[in-house]
Amino acid sequence: MYLFLVLSLHTLWVAVSIAMQHGHYDMCKTQTKSDEGIVWEYMACQPESRDMTPYLKVKLEPPNSTCGDPPEPFCAMGNPYMCNNECDASTKELAHPPELMFDSEGRNPSTFWQSVTWKNYPAPLQINVTLSWGKTIELTQNIAITFESGRPEKMILEKSLDYGLTWQPYQFYAADCLDAFRMEPKSVKDLTSSTVLDIICTEEYSTGYATHTKTISFEIKDRFAIFAGPRLHNMASLYSQLDTTKNLRDFFTVTDLRIRLLKPATGATFVDERNLERYFYAISDIKIHGRCKCNLHANSCTFTNNRLACDCEHNTTGQDCERCKKNYQGQAWSPGSYLTIPKGTANICVSSMPSIFPKVAHSTVPPARVSSHKRDCYCYGHSNRCTYIEVVNTAVCVGCRHNTHGQQCEKCKKGFHRNGSAKLDDVNVCIANICDNELLRCQNGGVCHNNMRCLCPSGYTGILCEKQKCEDTGSCSSKSGQESISHNLYLITMIIVTRLCTF
Ligand SMILES: *[C@@H]1O[C@H](CO)[C@@H](O)[C@H](O)[C@H]1NC(C)=O
Ligand SMILES: *[C@@H]1O[C@H](CO)[C@@H](O)[C@H](O)[C@H]1NC(C)=O
Ligand SMILES: *[C@@H]1O[C@H](CO)[C@@H](O)[C@H](O)[C@H]1NC(C)=O
Ligand SMILES: *[C@@H]1O[C@H](CO)[C@@H](O)[C@H](O)[C@H]1NC(C)=O
């Protein structure tokens, strides 16, 4: 009996981890029957997270920084006094071109890119490895760079959001942060929800020449965990944060990454000038997982003619589904929204030829004509177009923006509530719900306050009161551990039920 329980728990864990990997928001639309006939229901959707290395281009600066042209000797890893190895770019077995950073590893011996040695010492040995996708992507897992040489003593990971035009540091890595970059050493574990966007210098990955750990990480998951909990069990909370905080969303978004190798591992205070063949960079593997950024308007992305592009739905178009298709510009384009969880809001582009029932696919109502009398059409500034319904002699606003709806765009649409301090014509008049009674429920007995905040009972914290305070201090008793397992089982069941219901 006990074994059975353990096994079924395990199965459920596998189920939840699969659900996580496949992510939520994997359907853009679904057909449902209603009184009005067959209707399409549109949802926010995004492509699955996957290995993004097959789609990148790699560039080295300076271009002649790969070893082997001309052939040169280098010292064995782990034994700097065995210097009878040779790198020769013209012999396949002895060459170490950049592609070898992205081939599959797991074989022995590993294959790797290798730089020239530090033969120009004391001139610095500095190399940029730039990875470009030509497409905006959203990172979903830790970046992991595995060195075959010692890990560099100084390195900067940089990112670009504009195809390489401008660059910002992502993280600094050094054996001594103060000395190398005049920054206090920090760890991602020190970050909180208010400092999550801070750029830090870490000393965790630069320890010496002869250690067995060879990987340098950029920790995406630890940053997600600040919102979603240590096992990422509350993705709802993460998605609400991503939805409402553009800076946070942009933080995980890149078009290019650059690894700036600034100083090779030396393992000692002084560089051994008689054995400069000891010093070089070698990278055997780079792991980058992410998804195409499609503004929540596509659930797949294809690679054709060496270029990634979203397969846009919701009558959007463009590489990132960043605009409305021709003849579908009835209202301003906007990205889909993760809220309200779990299906989100599609924010589809609507026809420029308005119909009063735009969502009904097989409607028999003839398209209503656009009112030519501007004065009839008043929409509190959230739209400037109306349909005119002759039978009842009324103008109805079309394409209300800023999350409003109603005859005069005077109400907030589902999942949003009225901002008390904004007038009806303010663009901020409707605010996304953080909690409501439908799907964004406060947990563990928390009470939803003004759709903005869960008031948590003592002992609980988190946006939806999903977290026990003891989780932060690591002082949870085993009983509460059990409660948190059953809480997770509840969430898993909810995920599975929700998924079944969407079919
Ligand atoms: C590497 O890129 C940075 C900008 O990100 C640039 O300032 C630097 O000169 C480049 N280094 C090399 C060796 O090209
Ligand atoms: C790479 O080329 C530049 C310019 O031609 C030269 O100054 C530099 O020494 C070369 N670097 C190496 C490591 O061969
Ligand atoms: C988009 O346009 C096509 C072609 O007119 C139509 O069939 C489809 O239902 C439209 N709506 C969405 C949201 O895709
Ligand atoms: C409510 O509206 C005011 C006035 O426009 C605005 O300053 C404020 O940021 C809005 N509140 C939210 C939560 O958006």
C-alpha cells in the first residue's frame, strides 16, 4: 500500500514536471458550441520551451582567436607540465572550431572549441563569443556554459535586445569581484522580488584552475523561483508578475548573448611566463533553453531559410506577431495577456470592417455600417469608432481598448477591475486582477481584497498566499511538508483537470 502511494505520487510528479516543461498556454483557439452556434474561443498562447542552440549563429572577436592556425602546442588540462598537445586547424582530429560548443556531448572524450594560448602575455587575452538568433527569444532555463579548460577568472555575460545594436551586462563572473569589477560579490540566492533585476557579480563559478566543476551558470530558475516558489509550483504567480511588469518580462528576453572572456584561469597569483601554453579558454558545451517570443499570439515557431519566425494566430503577423494583419486593424494591436489564469486573454486583431458580433464565425447578422456621425460615437477615448444599429437607433463602440468594453467602453473587461483613482477616460481605468473569485483564488484561507491583494492568514505569504512563511527560513516541520505535498497534489490535479477540460 505504501509502495503504491509512493509510486502514484511519483507518477503525479512526473505528470506535473511534464506539464511544466510543455508549459501552459499551448492552445491559441478552440471551438465551442453555444446558443449562437459554433463559436471560436481565443486564448493567449506561446510556443513550447526548447533547446535554442540549433538556431543560433556564433561569431568570435577577434576572428583569429580559435587555436590551430598556425598549429600550436598547448599544455594538458590538469597537468600544465605536459605540453606536448597540438591544436591544428587543418587536421580534423586536432582542430577545435566554434561549432564544437554546440554539438551533442555525453560522449568521451568531449569535443570543444579552444582559443589561442596566451602567448602575447602581458597583453590581455580577451575574446568575445557572440550568439545571435536574429529573433527575440524568452529564456526559460538556466544558461550553462561548460569549460574544458579552467573556468575564466574574469568574464561578463552580456545581452542585447536589439539584434546587437546595444548591449547590457547580464552577470559578472570573477574570482575576485571587487578586484576585477569593483563590485561586491553576490549570489542569486541573495536576490529578492525587489532586487531580482539587479545585475550582480558572482564568485561562485570562477574558483581556480584545477577544480572538477566546470560549469558557469546564469540562473534563470532561481530568479523564477522568487515568484513561483522553490519548486516552481506556483507558475500562476510568476505569470501574473510577468504580465504586469514589463521590465521583468524584458529581463528574460534576448536577441543575442555575448560571452566576454576577459582573463583565463591561472590558478595562482602570478602567471607562469615560461609556460604560457598553459593558459587558454576551451568550451565544450553551451546550453540555452527558451522559446520564441510571439507576444502570446502563436504556439509554434518555425526555422525556415535560416530564420526563426512565429506562426502567428489571432490575425496578427510579423516575426514576433507584433502587428495586426492587413484588414484586421479594427483596433490597436496589443500583445496577449497571461491573465486571467489559466487561459489568458488573446487580444485578437479584429476586422477593420466591424460586425456587431465579431466573434461569431457563422453569424447571419449583416455587417453593421460604421457610423458617419462622429458626434454619435462617444467611447471615453478608448475607441473612435462605432457601429450604428439602425433598429434601435444606437451607436455602439467598436474595439474598446485599454481593457474596457461596453456600449461606450465604460466597463472593465473580464479579469480587470475599475481603478478608483482614474476617471473613465483614463488609459489606466481598468487594472488587471491579482485575485478574483473565479480562477485567481487566494489559497490557504487567504481573502481577496479589492481584486488587488490576497490578505493572508498568519503563517502564509506570497501573492496568492501559496507559500508558507517557514519555507523562507527552512524551518517547516514534517507535518507542514505533508501539507505542502497535498497542496501540490491539489495543484497538479487542477492542472490536469484544466487541461482535460480544454479539449
Ligand atoms: C567585445 O564586445 C564589447 C562590447 O560588448 C567591446 O567593447 C569589446 O571591444 C569587444 N572585445 C573584443 C575583443 O572584440
Ligand atoms: C589576430 O590578428 C590581429 C590583426 O591581424 C593580430 O594583431 C593579432 O596578433 C592576431 N592574434 C593572434 C592571437 O594571432
Ligand atoms: C482571421 O482571419 C481569417 C481569414 O479571414 C478568419 O478565418 C479567422 O477566423 C480570423 N480570426 C482569427 C482570430 O484568427
Ligand atoms: C490608477 O490610475 C492612476 C491615474 O491615472 C494611475 O496613476 C495609477 O497608476 C493607476 N493604478 C494602477 C494600479 O494602474
